[in-house]
Amino acid sequence: MIRYNLNYDMSGRRRKPKKVKGEVCDKYNPPKFKEWKPQTSLQQERAAETKRFPSCVASPAKAGGDKKESPKYTGDYVIGIATLHKSNAVPVTNQKYAAEISQMIK
């Protein structure tokens, strides 16, 4: 009698090997390595479709951009500016108004 062998039972008879029921699994084979590539999102695809316009030309002549010239008075109607009361600036158009404003301050 053979002891400590699972192929035989306690009386010495040979056991029939049991068949595995259900799905039989083979040895695990890991999948092959794939290099990771980032996927583009919908937002990135839409950004790539849009046209890009430069905000300013990078030249020394246009580095400051196109500035509007400050307005300057070039006429001869206003002859000066006078202070009437505290910091109230009044334009003076002729000599008569300049004399009146100078007398009001006193």
C-alpha cells in the first residue's frame, strides 16, 4: 500500500483524476509594452483650429504701439486761462474778460 499519495485512496485503489469544471485558465502572459501617448482633448483640438493673430509687431519703431497724439489748441480765440475762484480755471477769450476776472478776485 502506498501512503501519502493523492492518486490512491485509503484502501489502495487508484483514484480517477477529476476534470476541472468550467473555464480553464492558461498561464498568464502579460501584454506587450506600449509607449504612452497623451490623448488630445476636445478643447485642445478646437484651440488648434482657431487662427492666431499677433497682438503687436515686435519692431523697435512700433514697440510702443500706435498712440493717439494729445490734443493741442492751435487757434487764436482763447488768449489765456485765468483762475476765477479757488481752483476754477476759466478760459479768457479777450482783454475785457481778463480785466473783469482780475477785479473779481479782490
